[in-house]
Amino acid sequence: MNKGLSAQTKRLPLIVLRGITKVYGSGLAAMAALRGIDLSIEQGEFVAVMGPSGSGKSTCMNILGCLDTPTAGAYVFENVNVENLSRNQRALLRRHYLGFVFQGFNLLNRTSALENVELPLIYRGIPAGERRVYSLRALETVGLKGWEKHTPSELSGGQQQRVAIARAIVTNPKVLLADEPTGNLDSACSREIMEVLVTLNRELGITLCMVTHDAQMAVFAKRTIHFLDGVIDADEQNGGA
């Protein structure tokens, strides 16, 4: 009896992909970006995703981020079948559960660091006073206390990426999806950004999924998944975070 109860209450993975395919075009022009992906990611994992251009890693990340939909297969997020959700429902999932960090920072140039971080909260309709409290806390979390009034042009590349990370975590997401977060940074700044991500994973319990071409950055993760020709070629545990 207890054994059966234990099986029922066992925690399910946060993310499950089963038989995910993605085909662009049709007929002779059809191109299979993903060819049947099976993948599970546990709550609190830090996963690095690697592979050459055209391997399918970015397509997979877009599906995980609800920025694209699979051609076939199942995407289960917290026991909800995402592929069955409407466009508006997927947008709500993105807004409330996912955070995004990109290679290019995507900050508003004439807007302060604090105002950049506040943007997702404005879209949620959070009152100004609360927005400020949450945004100041997020900036402090990434090591930018005292830099709130500076615009992107007054910040280094590493500081700009910290602002972008603060903006991504200000809504307290379950999952942070990072696409080449150190791609525009030198090696020293890259290591600093990776330490920030490791801290978010360890101390806040945020699940992290990061696309990178840099094996030196991938070792910060607990697990590395290698894509090749639309399939997962290898899935390895590393020392990492």
C-alpha cells in the first residue's frame, strides 16, 4: 500500500518532451528540424544545450519557450500538455512561468536599468510602487545595486547582460531560458555571467536551460545535451553547478 502511494506521489519532471518533431515547409521543400525528441528536465536542473548550427537545438528551445509549436509529439509542462493550449494560453504560460535571456541583451537604450527591469511587471499590471521594489531586488540579486539609474550606454556588456537577467527573473519564473547569454562577452565577463546564473540556480532554485556553443560555459551546468541533425546525440551529467 505504501509502495503504491509512493509511486503515485512521486514528483514528475517539470518538463517532458515525448516524440517531438518539427517540420518546416511541405512536399519536396520540407525540412525536419527535429526528428523525434525525448527529453525530461527536473525542477531545479541547470541544463546546457549544445550542437552545431542546424542541429535543432534552437528549434527545441523555441518550443520549450512556447515561441513555436511542434509538428507532432507531446510537450508537458507541470503536467499540462502545452501543445494543446491556445495561442493566448501559451502566452500566459510564457508570461507567468518562463524568463528569457538573449545574446543581444534586448534592452531599451534610452531607458534606465531599473525601468528596463520593470517592463515585464508593467505588462502584468503591477502597481508602480511594487514594480520598483521587485525590480530593485532583482538588480541587487544580479550584483547591480547602485546602478539602477544608468542607461545601457553607461554600462559594460557584462552589466547590460546582468540587467537582462534581472528583467528575466523579476517575475519569479519557474524556468529561465538563456540563448547564448555570453555570446557577446569577453571571457572574463562570460565567467561572471555564468556565476550569476549558477547562483540563481542554486539559491533561488530556478530551472535553467541554456543554449551555448562554448564548451567552457557548458561546464557550469549540471548536465549537457548535445544535438545533431535534429536528434539528441548525447545527454551527459557533468560536475557543473
